[in-house]
Amino acid sequence: MRMVDLIVKKQEGKELSKEEIHYIINGFTNGSIPDYQMSALAMAIYFQDMTDNERMEMTMAMAESGDQIDLSEIEGIKVDKHSTGGVGDTTTLVLAPLVASTGVPVAKMSGRGLGHTGGTIDKLESIPGFHVEISEERFIELVNKNKLSVVGQSGDLTPADKKLYALRDVTGTVNSLSLIASSIMSKKIASGADAIVLDVKVGAGAFMKTTEAAEELAKAMVRIGNLAGRNTMAIISDMSQPLGQAIGNALEVEEAIETLKGKGPDDLKELCLVLGAQMVYLGGGADSLEAARTLLEEKLANGQALEKFKEFIASQDGNPEVVNDYSLMPQASFTKDVKAEQSGFVTEIIADNIGVAAMKLGAGRATKESEIDLAAGLMLHKKVGDAVEVGEVIVTLYANKEEMTEAENMALAAYKIGEEQLIPTLIHEVITK
């Protein structure tokens, strides 16, 4: 088997076999297939695309290229959730205890965030004493005992995907649907999930800018997951504006707790109920999506989801009193209100501008070595569709530095105010098998 022949085969639009795809990924991972040949193949895939079976085999080959996490000692069906990312994505902090409160196990491994704000792990470290680094044995023990644990990602997962992404980044092939889908799904499968729920974001603040593109990606990933033997479902959700009101680490933990108390932003709560219903259904906790949603609403109303969050925090050495006293988390020394310069209705909030403003305040990291300010961030007081008067506060900035002019200007520029009241659609589509 020669790599050059396989490149030509894909250039001609022919389907690569399972053996050929695994030969390619194994050779690229161990260095016997050079970068320039893999770049040529990536470009051929970009133009000729891949079949569902090719995508699935590419996914499995990359999942098998490094460590794979064995969750077989955890009782029940393990359901993982993946979001394609956005600004103000607090869902895991709400979803994990909410779903676990129904008896469906949530064994979550998360990374640290690069960009606007920290990842789920960074957010949880806003809670005093909370440990994200625990042994695999302890992780499994906690999920079996409490149905919930969230830890930092360890091991060398999907090294082939990391190498391939670095090539795609410099060869103009990042936007290949097949390569995006197999990249995302390889990490989920290597993480040991039995079933997968996908939250594919669409809009100005998302990677996929149109509903058609997001739908194509979501359906591709659902097909890959199901062909690979993992029950997989997806939703397409709006990211034309930030989700919820809080952007920042400690601020998002506070917002998650408020949501678990039944007081959080409507859009965050609704998204968690839709995603959570899929997780509970796939995890065997209910016999339909409707029954799963009803169960989740009951767990929010009777306080059991909040109790599960407190139990989760305490089990990983965090202080559960943060649920009642937010001042136990990092607090910003300075705040600044951003006020509207005209009256009308909010017609748009440019999510990327808000995200960069949060990063300027210290809430995110530009490189892996950057220090995050867990107290920094923004609170949005107005969302798309809300009426606003000139001089009314639309955003509050939080930082541990007094100078916030750059972030203030970015936040103000993110808001578009007009005469027409627009009501955004949060859930664009639900995709089952």
C-alpha cells in the first residue's frame, strides 16, 4: 500500500476502505507518512468529501491512535455532551447535576479553555477547595456512588487528530465538513462514552454561521456516532448572541447555581432542558424525550438538582456553601456599567465582541500558559428583543484592574439597537436517529 496511490484515489473521488484509512492514520501518527502527503490527502478530502463510512472509519482510527478511556466499571449507560462552542456556554455546570439527579451517570472529562473564557474545569476552580485532578479510581468511585464527577482531561487522547488539525490550520482545510465531524467525534469516542449528545451552535458567534451548515455538520456527526455503535443525537442551537447573561468563570458558576434554583436566564434553562432530555433518554432514564423533560423539570422544581450540585462539589473537596454565599468565590475589585447610547430594542449582540471584551478583562487565556482571572467577566442586562432606554445599563464589566476602556468600547459596539423588536429562535432543530 502506498500513500501516493491513496491520495490519487481520493482525488478521483473514490471511497477509501477501512484498511486504507487505518493505514493512513497509523502512518501519519508514527511519522512514516510525512506531513506533505497528509496535507495533499486533506486537500483531496476537502474537494471530494468522504462517505459516511469513510467518516466513521476516520473517526475510529483517530480515536484509536492514542489513549482510550475505559468507563466500563461505571454502572449504567454513560452519556457525554459536546458543544461546538460559543460565548457564555455554561451548560455543563447545569446539565451535569441536573441529569445526574435523575439517576443517569455523568462521567465528564473536560479541558481548560483557550479564548474568551476558561473551560468547564477553570470555572469549577472558582469554587474554593474544588479539585479537578483526582485519580481514575476515585473518578469511577464517585460516578458509581453519586452518579456524577467532572475531572480534568488526562492522557494522550487522539494524537492523530492533534497532528492533523495543526496541518489543516496551515493548509486551508479547516472547513472540511468530514474532517470537522471526525475530529469532534474521535475525541468523544476516545473518552469512553456509550452515547453522545451534540449541541451544534449556529450564528455570528459560532463556527457554523448558517443553519444549513450547522444542520449538515450535526447530521454528519449523528451518522458517525450511530455507525460507530454509539447512540447519538443532536440539537442546533442559536449563538447569534451570547447564551445566558454571565461571561466569565466565577460569574458563570453563580449563573449556573441560579439556574439550578429555578431563577436563571430563560435561554440557558431551556437549552439545558432540551439537551438534558436527550441525555436522560439515551441514558435509559425515561422512555421518551417528553417524559425525560418532565422528569428534569421536576428535579429543578423540587430542589434535587441543586442538592446534587452541592453533593458533587463536596465530593471533590469544594465548599458547597457557595450555593448560598457567592462571595466565597473570587470577587472583582472593580466594576463598570456600560450604558445604552440610544433607545429602542436590542436587535443584535455580536457574541465575538463580547467574548473578546471578556478576554481583555482577564477572563480568558490567549495561550495555555496565560493566567486566568477567575473573577473577571461581564454581565449582560439586556438581550436581543429587550427594550432599552438611552442611559440604561446594558452590561456590567468585572475586573481586578481599574482601566477597562477597551473592554467597555467593545461591549458597547457589540450592541445593536433599532426600532424593530426581534425575538430570536433558541432551538433551530432537534436531530434524532
